[in-house]
Amino acid sequence: MHKGQALCALVAIGATLLGGCAGNAVDAVSKATSGMEETMAVYDTKGADVLIMLASSKGNSTAKIAGAIALELGAKVVSPERVDPDELQGYALIGFGSGIFDQMHHRSLLDAADRLPPLQGRKVFIFSTSGVARRYAMDHGIDDPHTPLRDKLLSKGCTVVGEFNCAGFNDNSFLKFFGGMNKGRPNEKDLKGAVEFAGRL
């Protein structure tokens, strides 16, 4: 087993343990994301017909991916709390993105999806960064971390037209003792992949 594979396996085990230890008094997801500032160095494109909801700390892994996508699409990027559900009818395409915590998107993004009005046929896309790449996780028997958000969007009548994930720097929980994992990610190749993904949308 290579060093990278061993670390990925350790992260997967740690995530499982965190999830299994969550009880009424301690929510593992909230604990893992405590102190996260729901903000974005806003790409506020006037008259944009694409909106991106981003739950991310300014300048972190997912914010970089959101920025690349937003610049390609001319999209407006806002935090989930700032979205008025009644205004969503004005957007032709809506993106939803955050880091992955305990095998799902950030709670604020999931809550925003719950608040959505019926959006029958509205085109949406999903993106994320994660300590363990989504494809690697799925190939090794770990649940798709996009499923909880995707299911909520589908229940609102949305049409999911694309999904993007790449590795992101992670120093949550015990990983900080190892200096974190995925240093330098997302890298130039990841950002190029995000731009190409946006172009296909």
C-alpha cells in the first residue's frame, strides 16, 4: 500500500468513527465545521443568470473551485444564508457547493436545499472538495458524498446537469497532527478541470 493510499484509508476510517460517535449532545458534522465562516469574497456579477450557493470559508479549497467556475460562467456567488428562495426563479442555472464533512455537504447548504421552493425542471449543478476524492471513495465502497444534497434537489424537481469534485486541503480533526492532507490542492490541474466542467454546463 502506497503512503497516499494509507493516508486515504486512515481518513476514511476516521470519518466513519466521527460519524459513529455522533450523539444527541455532539453532532459530528457541526463539530468538524465549527468556526466555519459562511462567506465568499463575492463574485457579484450584475445581471447574471447563473447563481452559485457556496458554503465556504473565504479563500479555502472550495472557494477556489467556485471562483474558477464563476469566472467561466459569469455567475454570482453567495452564501446559502443570503439567498432569497423567491428570487431563484430568475436564474437559468444554480450551483451548490461546499467542502465535504462526514460524507455530505455542509449543513447550511443542505438546509438551503430544504428551503427551496418547487423548481420543476430548473437546471442545477453540484460541486465539492474533499479530503478523499469522491471517485476514490465510491470505488472503495464509501457512499457518494453528493447523494444527500442531490436527493434534496431532485425532490424539489430540479434537473442535475453536472457534478464536480476534486481533492482539497484538509486539516480537520486528527489530520492537523499530520500537517493535513492534500497540500496544494486544489492545484492548477484541478482548477482547469473546474473551468472545463463549467464550460460543459
